[in-house]
Amino acid sequence: MRVRDLAGNAAEETRRFRVYTGPGLPPNPYADSVLYTGGGEGIKVSFRVKHHRLVMADFAVRLRCVGPKGHYHRDHQYLGFAEPGWAALPLDSRNRFRFGPISWEEPGSTIEKKLVGTVHHGSIVGRLAYSKRLDYLSCWAGTRSDEDLHFRAYIDATRTRTRRTS
């Protein structure tokens, strides 16, 4: 497609467009959401619930790893399961949510994760299973490789509602 630049010269593979936005900041995707924070043994969690959906689900997980020579060490992994725009986790009619089990396999590595839980009045209770295997390393959440991490999160009253910007 042939287009012309500002001086009227012919140019190829260039397109001029304008983006019109309203004045001010873009709308806050977490507006009117309720923040839950908490954790369990080896896990810290934070959730945001809005309109019967989890719009944020973030985890900090302590992993137990074993190297190629059988030596154990600890590691940390940060996981995100929900985003406000495109990957919100819906709640079913009993206020339960589920993600997975999902397994990603690439040459030399495998990652598995599963998240299940329930939103109660004032709290969220659930379980997380996470493991990763590389050619030289194997890591998992929990004390044993087949154990899920249990967590409980409560409404964070100090930071629960965000202001609307629109």
C-alpha cells in the first residue's frame, strides 16, 4: 500500500494514525474491587474480587529444590493467575474458582500448576500445587512433591477499595 508522508512524498510501509483519548488518566481496572491478603506455610497470597470474578491473584511461593547431585536448597517463585483485562477467573454459583491443572512442556523443562479455592464472606480459602522440572533441577511447592500448599486470605480493610478515576 502506498501512502504519503507529511511533505507529500511517496513512502512505503508507513502508516500514520492518531489515537484519540479522553482527558485524564485511564480508568483503574481495580476500581470497586475488594482486596484479600493472607497466606499459609510457605505461601503469601493477594486477591482482588470484582463482580463475581477474581481480577487479581498473586502468589509468592517458597520452593524446595533438588539439584543434579541430590543437594537440596530453597528458592522463591512469584506467580500470577488473573489479570483484570483479559484473564479474570470467574466464580461459579458456589463462589468457587479453579485454574488447571495446567502443564507446560518445552525441551528440557516442565511446569505444572493448579489453583482451586472458594470465596467465603470475608475470606478466601484454597490450595495451590506448583512444580517445575528442568534438565538439571527439580523444584516443588510444599514439603513433599505431591503436597498442595493451603492458604487463607482475609479482607484487607486498610487497602480494600480503590477510588474510581473515570
